[in-house]
Amino acid sequence: MGVKMTEQIVRRPNGTFGPGNPGRVRGSKNKVSLASLKAVQDLSSEAIAKLKERVTAGDMTAIKLVLEYTLPKGGRTVELDSSDPNAIIDAAVMGEISPDEAARLAQATKTASEAAELKDLKRQVEELELLITSLSKR
């Protein structure tokens, strides 16, 4: 038959389960965590209202918190007129962006370019597979 779930779960003095005792059923939810999460979610509108009140009052800690969670990581948003990699160099030379921003933009451009190349390679492989399949059926 199987182990009845109504049996007393016995633990060792150090809190671990003994041999043959699997503990909580796999996939079961921690009811305390779910209840805590629900309680915190119920307070969210009150927390936002209080945060707004503190920001309006000029509380620098509250202002910093809002800015940290709303501004992009690394500072500011950078807009370039062109997607050309040379535009990054030109913007850095002209002092429109910092060297760190230029490095991050260059890395992002490189990553996007590599992703586009991979997509193109995948398309080419699929075309070759179709060609091979059609040739093998002859």
C-alpha cells in the first residue's frame, strides 16, 4: 500500500529526517511561505502610498530607493543617431558618452550582431537539411 500521510513524521534531534522517511511530499507547497507572501502582497498598495508620502516629504532614502528601482542600471539611457558601431566611437570622442558607456554599448552591439549571425546560420542549416532530405528521397 504506501505510507499514510497522517502518520507522525519523526525527525532526528538535529532536525533531519531519519532513514526511510522522505519528509514532505515532493512538489508540496510550504504553507507558511504562501501565507507570508499573501500577507505581503496585501500590504503592497499601502507600502506604495507610504513610499509616495515619504518621497513627497523629501526623504532622501525613499527618493534613492525609487530611483534605484526605476532608472536603468549603470546610470542613464544613451541614444545614438545610428546603429553603426562607429557611432559609438564618435559619441565617445565627442564626449557625449563616457568610456564605460561606450564599452557597454560596444558589447551590446557585438552581442546583438552575434545573435543575428547565429539566426542566419540556423536558417542556412535548416535549408541544407531540407536539401539533403529532398536529395535522399530521390
